[in-house]
Amino acid sequence: MDPEPAPSAKARAVFALGLVAFLTGAFVGGVIPATVALLLARQVSREQYAAAGYLTGGKWVRRGRWLAWAGIVLALTALVVATIAGLLHLAAAPGGQDFDSTTD
């Protein structure tokens, strides 16, 4: 009288959000879907544990979680590169006042 294994709809949502996070991570827009994917992945994992193996979709959750973390890493990398580029731009610009050579 065991129930039939059922696929988890949330598992596919985790994968879809992780994929969106990965694709938009370089534009820093992937942080929000990555965060939602990671929170949803935690919830799906708890539900799968409580279902005692009758809720499938573990592979989708693992792939989605990996893609979400990759999206966060891409977003952080983009922020670091933008910060370094900004600092190099500021360092190349002449700073301070330019006084005449006869000014003491």
C-alpha cells in the first residue's frame, strides 16, 4: 500500500531559477533568482526527506543549486571587475589643482 513516487514541481522551479541566475549572473541580475532558488531548494529538500523517497526530483534540485551558486559567483566576479575598472579609471585621471609654475 505504498504510494507511487511523484515528481516534485518545485524541483523543476529550482532548476529554472538556477538557470536564470546563471544566465544573468554576469549582469548582477542573477542574485535575486539565485537567492530564491537556494531558499526553494532547501524547502524541496525538506519535503523530499519527509516524503521518505516518494517525492522525486533530487537531480533537478542539485543542478539548480549548482547553477544558482554559479550565478552568485558570476555576479560577485562582475562586481569585482567593475570595482577594479573604476579604480583604474580614477587612478588614470589627473587629480588635484594644477598651479602655475610661478606659484609658490
